[in-house]
Amino acid sequence: MRLASSIVVLSVLSSAASAAPNPGSILFRGGTVVAFNQQTQGLQIIRGGSVLVTGDRIASVSTSTPTKIPPGTEVVDITGKIITPGFIDTHRHGWQTVFKTMASNTTLIEFFNRYSSYVAPFFWNATDVYDSQLAGLYEALNAGVTSSIDHATHTWSKDASEAGLQACIDSGARVFWGFTFANITGLITVEQLYPIFRDMAKNPGLKNSPTTLGIAYDGWGPNPNVAEIDQIMGLARELNVSVITTHSLQGPWGFNNSPEDIHALNYLNISIPIVFSHTSFLTPTGAELLRSTNQYISITPESEMHYGQTHPFSYGIQDQASLGVDTHITFSTDILTQARIWLQQTRYERYLDVLEQNKLPRSNPMSVEQAFLLATRHGGLALRRNDLGIIAEGAKADLIVWDATSPALLGWVDPVAAVILHASVGDIEAVLVDGKWAKRGGKLLAKGWPEARARFLKTAQRIQAIWRDMPLPEPPAEFNGSPVVDPVRVDALRGPGDGYGNVYI
Ligand SMILES: *[C@@H]1O[C@H](CO)[C@@H](O)[C@H](O)[C@H]1NC(C)=O
Ligand SMILES: *[C@@H]1O[C@H](CO)[C@@H](O)[C@H](O)[C@H]1NC(C)=O
Ligand SMILES: *[C@@H]1O[C@H](CO)[C@@H](O)[C@H](O)[C@H]1NC(C)=O
Ligand SMILES: *[C@@H]1O[C@H](CO)[C@@H](O)[C@H](O)[C@H]1NC(C)=O
Ligand SMILES: *[C@@H]1O[C@H](CO)[C@@H](O)[C@H](O)[C@H]1NC(C)=O
Ligand SMILES: [Zn+2]
């Protein structure tokens, strides 16, 4: 698809940048551009290239400095640096940021019973949601995550919903905010959430923000309430939501929400993108349904390892897959780490197939280019947005500039390998969302960041204190019909005991 709507016609513009800065126009000059080639649908590396941003879009990508640029264009020399699209995180729960490091050894069942939206609302108020969500988005922007699908489970009241949405808008990030329809025992029902969702659509801030309204729903199956689903899908169409997302596990976890479940209700083959998080036990039928309806999954490599959701079938569906972070309070927040973990885990698994036959691998099963595309372009595809996750004419100006002379990167020749295998968040010098600077010179630019940080710290301290004193829940004997048992613990210490150690909260 060509995106011609807002491309500036360069020839009518003046040939030199005037002194007066034009905040709507930025020329990045002289860097290595990791661009997208629409013909090959793959990456194209342009060395000594230029990227011209006008307004919220990329106006041109070229091999040399354009001779004609809009008057007042800010010229940024990125010689020796690498410019890439921003990362896209297709599964996140941003509101939880204040729990950071509190749950480093938690299990998924403990997480539900201790840190989830089934517990938090009895201790949190709307200000807490706002502070925590905003800090989480700044953390993501700092890490070059310019777009995210937020499975926003903090919709337990009108105030809390409003606060979380407002934080998305105020952050400047491109958030596909998935308002969650769930019953929270003792607090609110799906029925009571319909008018609240309608109210969210009226937020005037949505008009001039890259944030859009989506829906998160985990009641597709087994045993769906069809009337409830029809209501929610009616709202999805009426309010033109940008995405629908669901947690899909299956296998011993139960928690199906499978492609088959949604297809059986006739809601899979629709124009709205549906993103399935995890799909740990995706069936061959489910995989074929995803392909035939062009719906995507979100692989969250670190969370699927941390919690044991696992991903035994995800290697085979990478053509319909994107990457997500999930509960960033318990591990990395950045998609770069997810891409790297996923690349190496895929290699490990595919090598194991060979070694288990007592043979040796002759080739390498996954490339850095594939990991890079999963972290960028595929997030856009999951959202049915051809203008996200790529550097190409007409695409949204969501960009990262990497300091390619850092100790980590010095000596690189392949910019994709440099980013995927050697870089860290610390090498991210600048981030733009929608053509606006979110980070520059290694510093977050958000106007209210110092105040937001101070507020967040106070909120975090108060909430962490409550959770510190809360007794750990006793694990249930079974969950969704499966027995709950202990895995074998690792022993990293010589001598008696298993040396499990402590958590230091
Ligand atoms: C939430 O609680 C904090 C701490 O008690 C307080 O400062 C803040 O005003 C409260 N916010 C709301 C909306 O009640
Ligand atoms: C919400 O509660 C209603 C009434 O008990 C139930 O029918 C429905 O399935 C529940 N929805 C979800 C998403 O759990
Ligand atoms: C619905 O939203 C999409 C983007 O998600 C937009 O392209 C389209 O124009 C919208 N349609 C209406 C009727 O607002
Ligand atoms: C989805 O719809 C397209 C046409 O719009 C059709 O080609 C495809 O077979 C459908 N897939 C399923 C699973 O119904
Ligand atoms: C986490 O570690 C703490 C301290 O060692 C322990 O008490 C707790 O049971 C552990 N939690 C889980 C879920 O294993
Ligand atoms: Zn999740």
C-alpha cells in the first residue's frame, strides 16, 4: 500500500533551511538508515542517507541530502549514527509500573491472586493509576517503544479508566489502549462498563493524540456469554476501535480465547485487527485461521519464560506474529530485549530438533533481520497499519536514533546486527513519536517528567508498603482443572539446602 495522503511535494519548497526553526520539519542527514523496501517487503540499508520528517510523517528517505527541504527545517546531523523505526510492543499492562521488582519470583497463579486487577482496585485510587501508567509509558519511550497495545486491566471504575487513558494521552506515546471488559467480584460488572467505555470515547484529548481506543476481552471461550460478546462487538464497530486484544493460552492453563473460539462466534474474519497474546498452545487449525483471516499473535518471550506460559508452537507461526513485553514490573520493559531473547530461543529450539536426532546444524535457523521485523514492522501488521514500524515515504515518523559510537556498538558494519545483538536501551540517543521528540541527547523530553517522577515515587512507596505487608497467597491445589505442583528448583549453591535465597523488597 502506498501512503500518499500527507506526503509533502518537495519540489515546490525552498531549497535551503532558513534560520527560523520549523518544529514541523526535521531532516536527519548522513546516518545509516534502516529503511523498509516496499518492493521486497524487507529491510533496505541506506548508508549516508537522509530521512525528512514533515509533521507526523516521513516525507522522504533518500541516499543523499535532499536538495529541497521546507523552509525552517531543523537539520540534524546523524553521521556515524543509526536510525531505525521505533519498536512496537503488542502486549503490555502499563498501569502496574509501581510494582516494579516486587514480584521477581512470582508465578502466574500468584500474579492473578496478588498483583492483578482483581486485587489492586481495593487499594488503588485513580491518581495511582495515572502516576503508574504515565511512568510506565515514559519508561517505554525511553527504551524506544513508540507504539504499544495496552491490555488495560485498570478499568475497574470510571475514574480509574479515565486516569489511565489520560496518562496515555499525556505521555505522547502511540498507545492502542485496550479498555478491558471484565467482571471484578465485589466491584463492577461488564454490564456496568458499557457506559464507562462510551464515556472514554468522548475524551477530547483523543483528537490530537496518537493514542486510540481499543478493546481487551478474555471471555471468548470456553463458555462464552454470546449476548455480552455481541454487545461488546457492537460497541467496537460503533466506536471504530483500533484493535481488539485477548489473552490466549489453552493447554493446561485453560484460558482458551483461541482463534477457533472467536471464529465460532463469527468475529474473527473482520476488518478490526485482533491480537492474541501468547497463544501458548495454538493448534494447527488455529494457526491456519490466523493466516486465513490475517490476524496476529503477540509473542511475549520473557513473560512466557518467566511464568511458564511457554511458547512451544510459536516458532512455526512467525509470519503472523509480533512481539510484546507483558508485565514489565517483573522483567525488561523494552522490545529490543524481547527480540534478542526470542531470536536466540528460536535458534536454540530449532537446533535442539537437530541435536535430538544426534545430528549437527549446518545452517542458522533465524536471522537478525527477522528478529528486527518482528519487533517493528510486524507490530504494525498486527494492527493492520502499513504506516507503522517502518522507515519509508508516508510512514508515521516514529523513530529511534542510536549512538553507534558507544562502547557497545563501536566497530559495527551491519546496523541490524548492531541493534539486535549488541545495543541496549543506553545506546538510544533520541526517540520521536508522530514527528515529535520524546527523547533527545539521551534524555526524556516530556515537560512534566521531573514532577511525574517525584509523584510516581511517592505513589510507588505507598503501594509497595501495602503489598509488602500483604501475606503471600497460598497456591491453590488446582487451576482451571489442572493440578498445581512445584517445579524442580535450581541449586546454585554447594552444600545442604537449595540455596534459593530471598527477595529483597
Ligand atoms: C489517592 O491517594 C493519594 C494518597 O492518599 C492522595 O494523595 C490522592 O489525592 C488520592 N487521589 C484520589 C483521586 O483520591
Ligand atoms: C461477566 O459476568 C456475567 C454474569 O455472571 C457472565 O455471564 C459473563 O460471562 C462474565 N464476563 C466475563 C468476561 O467474565
Ligand atoms: C476508523 O478508524 C480507522 C483507523 O483505526 C480510520 O482509518 C477510519 O477512517 C475510521 N473510520 C471512521 C468511520 O471513523
Ligand atoms: C475470511 O474472508 C476472506 C474474504 O474476505 C476469505 O477469503 C477467507 O477464506 C475467510 N476466512 C475464513 C476462515 O473464513
Ligand atoms: C519467592 O521467594 C520468597 C523468598 O525466598 C519465597 O518466600 C516465596 O515463596 C517465593 N515465591 C514463589 C512464588 O516461589
Ligand atoms: Zn498479559
